[in-house]
Amino acid sequence: MGKADKKRLSHQNSPVGDSNSQMNKVFKFNTDLGQHILKNPLIAQAIVDKANIRPSDTVLEIGPGTGNLTVRILEQARNVVACEVDPKMAAELTKRVQGTPQQKKLEIVMGDFMKHETLPYHDICISNTPYQISSGIVFKLLSLPRPPRVSVLMFQREFAMILTARPGDALYNRLSANVQMWANVKHIMKVGKNNFRPPPKVESSVVRIEVKHPRPNIDFNEWDGLLRFCFNRKNKTLSAVFKNSKVLEILETNYKTFLAVLSAERGGMEVDDKADLSALVKEKVEKVLQETGFGEKRSSKLDQTDFLKLLFAFHQVGIHFA
């Protein structure tokens, strides 16, 4: 990114510029909490713009820090719910909007976002995400009863590339396939480490996540269970993956549970003994791989439609993954 005009970025009357200089004197940032404050106002504004905030929207911001994103969100949203774990940062953010028209639009929720069981309703989520909890944040947002319409999130560059990786890409893995089942993910921009204070050790990227509506009509634990098996050895053929003795043991246990439930529903159907059950599960696995044509395929090359077809085929023979 080229050098920006210093006069244009001075923001002498802006709370963004004031906060940056004051925070340098007052705080030692806690990098263990992921406190790398975004200092470039152009990038902060671009992130907010990419969220396409409506005047009626409530925005959840995870880890607002000194509020460089927050004050820009407040200008566009109906209100902002800011989730902050550090009391010092929360106090600074409160002071920053005190006495301004934005004060009434800001609600600060103290504590670790990952530990909050309930959150106020929000339409959009924006976050300069603490990188050590990136995966947890993504799945928590996706699993909310009413997930945000749009999430614009900053991540470590490699993590962002994994989220957007497609079948056949080197970084495509279980996380890629999982997130892309439930949401549309798009890479928005790269952000160099020098745009933060203090600079992190890695480069960053911003992604936009839009939850699919309606949600796929599948059980998350079943879906994720299948992906765990497949991506444990993603460059092996599925035939090799499902011939693994430990995998077969788990599938046998799951199948035995399935038969027990079926027996209870049907009023006492007998369950095969262990020896017969083991052979039966192997036979069922081979049948599924043969009928789907995926036996010689590798997980790293399969897309969501392929995995759905595989999951359905296993269910048809009574084999489950959760």
C-alpha cells in the first residue's frame, strides 16, 4: 500500500487520532490477549464500509480495544454492542465517546466473547479478531440461533486463506469445507503488520462471511464427524481412510448404537454379535465407497456436494458419525 497523505490522515478533530496518541502514553498492550490495535484510519474505514451497515442495524464488535473501528461503526449503525475482555480498554472506549451523541448508541459487554452464553441480538459482526481464538469465533457466530447477517473479520493471513480455500488448494482442509457448508466466505483485503500497534508477527487479512439462508438441513455434529475422518488424512484415498482399524472401531461402535436405538423403536430386534458386526460394518463401508465412486478419491479434492453425497450414502446403510 502506498504512503497516504499525512495532512489527509491527521484527523486533528478526530477521536481516532486523539486515542492513538494517548494510548501510546498510557497503555502497554497485552499481546497475550491479541491486543494489536489497528492504527491505519483508511483500513479501519474500509472494513466498516465492507459491512454495508444499514441505519437500523445493531452491530456486535468483538474486541473493540481503543475504539478505532467502534467510532466509525457508531456513525453508521443504530447502535453498537462492544464485547471487551480488558477493563482498561473498556474504560478508554467509554471515555472516548463520553459527552458525544454516540455515547447513548454504545453498549459495552465485559468478558470473554467465547464464554458468553447469550449475547444481545445483532445484525452484523465486525472484529479485529484475537488470532488465538479465530476458529472458535467463526463457529460460535455460525452456530448462533440468529447468526449475524454479515460478519467482517480480521484474521491471520493463513487462517483467512484456509477459510476461502477451494478443493484442490494446498490449504483446503476440514475448516474450509466446514465453514463453506454453512456460509459464503470472501477475502476482502490484505493488511500488513505495520498497520497495527504493536505490529503482530504475522500478516493479516479481512474476510466477509455471510450465513446461508436457509441453513443446510443437516446435523452439524454428523457433518463435522464425517469431515474429521476424511481430513485426518486428507491426501490419502477415502478407501485407505476408512480401512483404518481405529476408524472401523469407531464406526462399529456407532453402528451398534444405531442398532440398539432401532431395536428399542421396533420393540426388541436382536443385535448381531461383535464378530458379525465387525464384518458387517466393513461390508457396508466398502458398499458405500463403491456405490458413490469415492473410494479412490481424496478429501482434498472433494467439495460440499461430494461430502453430502457421502454422508447420505452412509446414513442409508445405518452408519453415523456422531
